[in-house]
Amino acid sequence: MKAKLSLFLVCVVLAGGCKRYERIDEPVTAPAPVVVTRGQEETEEVEQETSEVQIQVTTEPWRPKRTPVKVKGIYISAYVAGTGSMMDEIIRHIDETEINAVVIDVKDDNGRITFSMDTPMVNEIGAVKKFIPDIEGLMKKLKEHNIYTIARVVAFRDPYLPEQKPELALKLADGSIYRDNKGMAWVNPYKKELWDYLVEVGIGAHEAGFDEVQFDYIRFSTEKGVNNVVYDEADTGGRSKTDIITEFVGYAYERLAAEDIYVAADVFGAIIGGGVDSDAVGQSYGDMAEHLDYICPMIYPSHYGDGNFGIEHPDTQPYDTILAALQGSKEDLGGHTKESGEQIVVRPWLQDFTASYLANYIEYGPTQVRQQIQAVYDAGYDEWMLWSAACRYHWDGLKTPEEAETEQKQIMESRAAAQQETSPALQTETSGPQLPDGSAEAQRIEAPKTVGLVRRISRKAA
């Protein structure tokens, strides 16, 4: 209800988160997109609406305000989330351990919406495939157990949408739809209609009860043949792949944050530090971080090539690999902040599966899970998520809630003591403005350089 009040009356006082990605099969040099000119510019008329100056008091539905949570999470597929007995067992384990969050497929790897969602484009293309038959009941149960809920929204790898709207697909010069090695189509990140669709899905997830939207596959395809894709100049506007992905992140963040939704993005661990991998996928670690609440590098030890970080076989040294990757993260994000001046929260994905497809691998179990978590803390970060495509987790590698609380106090005390010891040295060696004690940058640890480029960036899971 809206009430119009005269200007002379009163001032109104307002009180007060399967296989995830595929191998780069050959070196990708990421040339500038091949563009074809449309030959004709389109213009758009913008009408401005004028009205009398007035004060309006609007009564809107109440929405919970964003409350940050230090996430220790696990991935849950839509099938598992929609199977009551499986979820009951997982929730039992969550109650007994430090896990406090779940990442659930909302828009899955096949482009389908996993529960009933009544939004315009979802309805138009018939995207719903109801793996989760009772989303209301699921959300209610998760909230009863104080579990933070993150909606996984697969962005630009979408084999379903191009079949419904071919004009949104990546295309080859002959007009045919580009398909990856598995025959799956990808959509064109330069198409703004896609941006609006992804925002629509994010808002729909929030209305269903999710606390956070986490975009995955927020990138370009890197598989064989992708260099034959052509882009319309009217779409690209001279923008590179990294330009457009960063622009999308900012666009989505602005609109979802306005709805009190936290926004995160999964990114390749290989893009930390930039380089060819970053240009090929269109992900700039630091630039994306400026427009997100959380950035989630996928730094599975199994996905780093031999010799990276000076480690002969990274999969066999989980602690060292995670620590080196996150030290690189600190270095890369040192000069990047959000508009508020705060640094983004880094929340890495960790490996809870055995990469038996590698020539040199080890079996992953509770010990390897705990080693990775410890590396996160030793790098100065606090949040993490475990990935198992089969949703089979090594619960014995996790602490109880009470043990985790004690550990957190010890970590904070240790960091405070270390900061007191290192602050004078940092202030002496640092040129330019001094940094405030306790700032993320003041605690930065120099990272060892990686050796070569990471090429093993397929997510295979047991």
C-alpha cells in the first residue's frame, strides 16, 4: 500500500554459496574473438517518465537482511538433495561435524532448473526438470538445522538453452552450433539476454529460500575447436573475453545484491596470476573479485600439472599444493578491493575424491582432507568447501562443532601473535602508505611461482 504525503508534513525516518569442468585438450592461445559485422547499428529510444515531486511510503514484503557466514561446506547434487533418505543421512553428518553449509544444484550442468520455479524465461523454455520435488520442505529442514544454503547456478555451459533459443548459442562460421567434446552446446556470454536469465534464476533461487547464489562455468569453453567460434561485432563491442566475463559479474552482483543475496563465483585455480589460461577462459581473478562477495578458486591438487609450485606431483602433496595456490591468491588479490574498500572473501574448493585417472596420484581420505583444510588456515583464510561429484565425503576428516570452535580460537590467537611480531618489519620494508594492523594485505605471504601452465583442469571425481 502506498500513501502519498504532502511535502510540508513529516520527514520519514527509517530505523534501524558429475564433472564440473573439462580438460584443456590443447594449448589455447586465446586470440581475439573472430567477429563479423552486422552492417547496421541499432538504436534504442529511452523514454523518461516525469511526475510530480512527492514523498511516498511503500510497504513491501519483508526480506531477511544478509548475514555473513564463515562457510565450511559440501557440494550436494540435485538428485541427492531431492532424495529424502540421502539428505537425512547427510544432515545427520552435518549436525555431528563442523560443516555448516551446502551447495546445491539449482541450474545444473545440463541447463535444467532442478525444482519448480515460476519465472518468465524458465517457463518460456520449459527449463524445469524436477529433481527436487519438495523444495519448500527441503529448505525448511535445512534451516531447522541451521545450515547455510548456496544455489549452484551453472552459467555459460548450457546444452539445453541453445536447443530452445539457438540465437543464444556459440556458433561456427557456417552458422551451426558449436559443441564441445561431449557434444554439449555452450551459450554466448556476450548475449545480455543470458545475463538477465541467470539473474532471474538467482532471484528465483533466493525466493525458494537460498541464502547465496554461486555461479559456476562462468567462463568460455576451452575445448578443441573453440577457436573456430565467431562472434558478432554488435555483441562484442570490442570487448575481450575477460572484459565480458568481468562485466557480467558486475551486472549480476549489482542486481542480486539489491535483493539481499550473497554472490559467489567458481573460478579455475589456474587463472591465479593471470596468463594464457586466464585469457582463454575469460576469467581475471583480481578483476572478478572486485564485484563479488566470495570468489571460489577450484584448487584441487589433482588438477595441477607436474612441477607446478615446484612440486613434482601436486596430487601427492595436498597440503603443499593448497598452501602454494592460496599464497598465490593473496599475492594476486593484493591490489584489488571492493568498492567498500574491503577485500573479497576467498573460499576455495578442496578435493575429496581420488584422482585415479592420473599417472601419479594418492588415495584421498580423512588425512588428505584435513591436510587441505589446514593449508587454508595456514594461508590466512577461514572458509572452504569440499567437492565430491558422488557426494561421498570423508566425515572422519572433519572436526566436531566443539573441536572446530576451539581450533578457531587457537587460529585467531596464533594469527594475532604472528601479526604483532611481523608488523614492525612490514612497516619498515613497505614503501608508500602503511597498512592497518590486521589487514589482509599486511598478512600477505609471498607465493612461489608456478612452473609452466596448468593444463590438467578437468574435474573428474570418484
